[in-house]
Amino acid sequence: MTGPAQTEERLAEVRFLTVAEVAALMRVSKMTVYRLVHGGELSAVRVGRSFRVPEHAVHTYLRGAFSQTA
């Protein structure tokens, strides 16, 4: 079953983080998070004048960062 109902169900499970929460989680400044978002390295959704980052996007970014440095 792959339809609008399943898509809505998956979206309901997504946890969105603020830029400040992402910065605290990654232990970087908020400006660094904004650079990652604007540079396309970190997925985000614009809500009004602020951004929300899906939690899974942060984990995906960090996994990729580990593999690039290792």
C-alpha cells in the first residue's frame, strides 16, 4: 500500500527540530546550521521566516560526515 494515506502516516512520524536544537545536537553554532541548510547539505523545511530540520536529515548528514573523514 503506497498512497496518500501512507504518506501522511509517515509524515506524522517525522520529528522536526529547530535550528537551535540542531546546533545543540551537533555542538556547532546556529550559523553553521544555516550554512549547511543554505548550501543544500542539510535538508530543511521553511516555516514562515524560520527553518525546521527533519531529525532523520541530521542523522543522515552525520553518518555521511563520518564516512568522509574516516
